[in-house]
Amino acid sequence: MMNMSLTLHICMLFMSLSLSSFAQQSSPKRYVLAIHGGAGTILKKNMTDSLERAYIAELTKSLKEGYRVLQTGGTSVEAVSAAIQIMEDSPLFNAGKGAVFNHHGENEMDASIMDGKTLQAGAVAGVHSIRNPITAAKAVMEQSEHVMMVGKGAEEFASSKGIVLVDPSYFWTKPRWDALQKILERDKESTALDHDDKQSNNKKYVDEKFGTVGCVALDQQGSLAAGTSTGGMTNKKYGRVGDSPIVGAGNYANSQVAISCTGWGEYFIRSVAAYDVAAMVAYAKLPLVQATKTVMDKIAALGGDGGMIALNKDGQVAMPFNTAGMYRGTITADGQVEVAIYKN
């Protein structure tokens, strides 16, 4: 009888351990930070091994910097700003140092950031001399009563708050300059997204890669934040501004979810894309993955393309896109880095 009881006890213990092990293996990962570096026609056949390694290295560096801030007790806002600054300092992305040129041969940048805990937000648009536009957006949010500042006014404010300004020549890079010249030569009668009386032939150039960068983060206090930074679209005219500095379109964060977008900005503005995801989570009670997919389907139905990253208060992440690729990455609560470029 004792042997039977002992055997039963051992079996029950084994089953308990097995179930515990299964639960650990099947439990979802808890992400604390996600980034994107642009979506578009990103194909492996067009990517050299060295360039691919460079992108992976910069994405990893950004993730680790944001994670470092979170691990040392920093806020989600601080982590978002830190991660985005890494990408703004890299010529690989269309933000900061790697910003594309507008029709007049100028680098013209936009950025925004939002604190999900307080619903405070800050943005700058059409700036030419702010080295890291995301830091200026953060200053607008934290050190002014406003949400958005543009052009010279934004630069004057940034300077007054100790934000680093540089000569506009800092942003000049040959690949971006060559891209502008190629567009001007290829289609002298049209410009990207800007319509004039010379476009009766309906010809229009669309950027093949949207290099906008963004980040969403969840800190140790359970607060979420989102940020986005961009150089806009190559050959843009008339002071065109896309979705990146527009709260609710280019990004949004509240106590439940944080979203950052990249792609054809006009469609994300018309769709109020980032806020639409948050609304579907809040009011339709949709799971995060389904909410982001639904919004991306709406954008596609209108004729737009791009992608987004989203993170909720439980550490679940979604990263949908309807282009050939999107530079993207995540880091978990235990520091595991995952980076991807192409459509799987």
C-alpha cells in the first residue's frame, strides 16, 4: 500500500513539474521595447551582406540603448527618446543624419513623442538644424504649454532649452542627395505627393523606402510611450508635413497601448492610424494584433502602404506592414533582442 502511495505521489509530482515546464515554455514573451526603421520595397536581393549587417547592428544598438534606460529605472519616455536618437544619428535611416532632401535640396525634419501615462505630447515639424528632432519634441512636451512647434520657431525654442543645433550641412549625405537627383531627372514634371498644374499626365514618384524611425516602450512602472522621427519624403514641396509629427496619426500612447507608424503619411493621417488602433483596443476590445491588422487593412484599402509597431501594457507586441519589408526589432524584459528586415 505504501509503495502504491509513493508511486502515486511521484507520478503527481512529475505531472506537476511537466505542467509547470509547459506553462513556462508556452507563456508569451513580455516585450518592453520595440522599434522600426522604415517600411517599403526592402528586398534581400537588393541588399548587400555588409549593408544588411550595418542595419542589424544599428537596430540592435537602438534596442539596447532603450533597454539600458529602462533597466536603470528610466521612464518609457526617456527610453523612447534614447532609442530614437541612436537611429537619428545613423545615416542609414530617414531621420536626423540620414534625412532625405526636399525639392529645394534641404533636409526638413519632423518628430513627435507621447507619454501614455499623462497623455502629454510634443512635436516639431519642418526643422532644419536640430540634430536630434526627437529631443526637441520631448522638450516641447515637457517644457512648454504647447504640443507642436514648426520651422524657425521650433528651432528657436529648442535652442533656448539647450537642445543641440547644428549647421544644416551636418545632414548632407551623398546617397540621399543622389536619390533626389535621380528623382528630379526621372520625372521633371512631378514631385512626390505634391500636385501642381504640370501633373496632367498623372505621373507621380513614390519613395520606394520609407525610412521613418519610431519606438514604443513599457517601463518598470507600467507606463507606455511612443515616438516617431522622420526626414519626410524625397523631393517634397510646399512645406509638406506627413503623419510623423501628428499625434494620433504618426503615433499615440495611453495607459493601455503605444503605437508608432511609418509609411505613406497622407494615408496614415486620413486614417488617424495610431489612435484608431488604440480606439479598437479600448472600445471594440480587439486583441492588439487584430487591431493593428485591421487598421493596416484600412490604409491598404485607401491605396496607402507602410507599417506600424504597437506595444500594450501586458508587454504584447504587434508589428504589421503591407510592404516588402520593414526594419524592425524588439527586446524582451529579460534582454532578448530580435531584429528583422524582410517579410517572413
